[in-house]
Amino acid sequence: MRDRDLDREFIRAFEACTLPAEQFPHRAHVRLAWLYLREDSLLDALTRFVEGLKRYAGSLGASTKYHETITWAYLFLIHERMARESFDTFEEFAAANEDLFNGILEKYYRKETLASELARHTFVMPDA
């Protein structure tokens, strides 16, 4: 199966809430955001991603896992990286942006901020 076909199948399974939870670790979250941002404007991708994550988490009985600040911050970071440099595949993008998989939000947020209920339910601007 070609990369684009695999990407479409991944999106379809996520949106249909049939993607097994073990196939949706952090790296898959970043991949989904990257795919949405390739297809949509930032605001459309953000809306699609947020609504999809909430629906998907709910389907797993894990609605409380959704975190608004983390979700938005990653979408904004991924969007900025995509604006700086174009990549043909997610693997190329991931290789050039390893920090997205290694606690990058610690650069912008204190642990207390991200742990707050406010940050969980409302996008909070970075501390730094």
C-alpha cells in the first residue's frame, strides 16, 4: 500500500473511532496533526483535530485524557515547522523535528501550568 493510501486509512480509522488505542501513541497524534495540516488551513485543522480527539477519547472511555493546551500548542508548533520547511512524507518531517517527540512543551510551559485544570480545559499561552 502506498503512503497516501496508508495515510487515508489511518485518518479514516481515527475518525471512525476504530483505530485501536495502542496504535495512537504520541507519534501518531503528531502524524495526524501533520496530515490534517497538509489538507486544511490551521484553523480548520485545529477544529477537526480537537473534535476528532474528543470523539475518539470518548469512544475509548477516556474523555478526561483530552488536554486543550497540549493539543493546541502541538498543532501550532507543527504548523510553524511545516511553514518553515516542506516535507514529502511524515517520516521526513519527524526526522527533521525530533524535538516534537521529546518534551518540547517543557521549553514553553512550567509543569504546574500544564498540570492545571485551566490548561486542561482552555488554551493557555506559554509561560516563557
